[in-house]
Amino acid sequence: MKTTVIWLVLISLTVLSLLFNNISSIRMVVMGLFSIKFIIVAFYFMGIREAHMFWKVFTIILISIISSIIVFI
């Protein structure tokens, strides 16, 4: 049941990304949706949730850096 809810959240975030993708001035919103999707996939499907705290913090910092670089370039 939990996996189904996560899949539905990921699908709805993907649809929102597609809707906002046509508006170029909302690049931060699209990257925010991408970041949320990345964190959900990493924590629930890649097992980062059970990993050491270092990997949890590293994953969040990594996605923050990547998103910031893409948005501000």
C-alpha cells in the first residue's frame, strides 16, 4: 500500500513538472519538483532511509547543489 502511494505521488509530481515545463520563467518550480522526486526515489527505493546519517545528509546536499547549479546558470 505504501509503495502504491509513493508511486502515485511520483506520477503526480511528474505531471506537474510537465505542466510547468512549458513556462520557462518557472524553472525553480520544476527543479523543486525534480528535487522532491529525487529524494523520494533515493530514500524509499534506493534504501537511503536505512543508511548511515552521512549518506542521508550527503544525498540532500548533493541534490541541493545540483539543483542550484541548474537553476542559476
